[in-house]
Amino acid sequence: MNVKRVISGLVLFPIVAILLVFGNQYVVDIAIAGIALMSIHEFYKAFRTGKKANPISWLGYIAAIMISLIHVVPISWILKTIGILLPITILILFLYVIITNLKVNIQDIAITFLGIFYIVIFLMYIPIIRENLPNGNFLVWYVFFTAWGTDIFAYVIGKWRGKHHFTQVSPNKTIEGCIGGILGGILLTTLYTIACQFIFEINFNYVTMLFICLVLSLLSQIGDLAASAIKRYTGIKDFSHLIPGHGGMLDRIDSIIFIAPFAYFLFMLI
């Protein structure tokens, strides 16, 4: 067991808990914007270092900072605003190619846009879930508990019983670990559902939440593999060394950001 990984996890959990439980929407928005800023910096640095690409970092940084202003926009206009900003972003990127006379190429703007969409837009759904859905301050924890439960149990079961490797994207991943991750994610979120009912008197349907957490756990592992694919493509082991035992900020939140938008739309169904 990686001791640094465990210690970092024990330190990070109370920080996240304090932020989500006691922080108002503006504090949470600013914190998420900071996380997005660190993550997109790591993302662009990976391509700049590993593939000698030249992403338009400043545009990604501006997009990340804009998360801090998300609740300045009326609730009914948040998703519409995101929909408007995406084509505007593409417009700016192609104008940049034209203005620089191809010094910034199509690969550069594709990487820039992928970073904005994959990190900023996906991560934006955390504050949207928390503030815009009924009982959102409770629902948002399903994102974290599913991702953490899946990650922890996949790691432990994979180390303990993992024998059948199934992808070169992440050679250490095993079928046993994946199954253990799903069971772990479901176990942790089921315990949370029980706590919501008997401690906080919030009644979520067990069958519905079981289905949602099953889907999110599968997506969580795809998110982890997606980050591994990026690292393998760019030739790096970790996005940075920010968090001992975990790597960079993006290494720590890769599963969370991947499932956040799916969680929002699944929660909309209930």
C-alpha cells in the first residue's frame, strides 16, 4: 500500500468536506475554478512537454477562471450560457490560427478546446449540481463517493487479487480490480444513502440510486483510463507532483470530472 497515497487522501478528504458542507456557493465556485486552473495547466503542460504542441493556454485559463462567476448567471440560463460559449470558443480559436498565420495550428487549437471541454466544462457541473438541483448539497456527494469508492477498491482489489489485465492504455488495470471498484463504489454510496435517510432525513430511492451509482462507477473507470490514455500519448507518468502519492491535481480528479456531467443529467431524471 502506498503510504503517501493514503496520507494524502486522509488530508484531502476533510478539506473537501469542509468546503462542500460549510462553503457558500461563491466560495465553492472559486475553489472549483482554482482546481480547474491547476488541472488545465497540467493538461496543457503535458502536451507542450511530450508532444511539443503549442496550446493557447491563456484561453483555457480564462475559461477555468469563469467557473468562479457561474452563479452570477441566472439559474435558468446556466446551461444556455455554456452552449453559447462553446461555439464562441471555437470561433476565437480559429481566429487565432488566422491571425497568427498558422504559427498556431489545428492540433494546437484542438488540444486547447479539448482541455476546456474535458476539464472546465465537465468540472463546472460540480457547483451546478450542488446549487441548482433539489437537495443538491447532498446529491453532489454521490459524485465524490462513487469516484473515491471506485478508485480505492479498484486499487486495493487489483493489488490483492488482480491477475487478468485487459488494456495497454493502463497495463496495471485488471478485470478483478474493475469489478472490485464497482462493488466498492456501490457499497460506499449505499452507506451514504442510508446515512441520508436516517441521519439527515433525506429519502433517496435505493433502487434508483443503485442504478445511478452503477453507471457512474463504470464511467469513473473510463474517466481514469481516459486520463491514462492522455498520459501514455504524451509520454508522462503523472500530470505533476503536486499531491504526494497521487501525482497532479488532474490525476486526483480525473474520475470526478468525467462523471460530473453524467451525474447531473441522471439526477435530473429523479
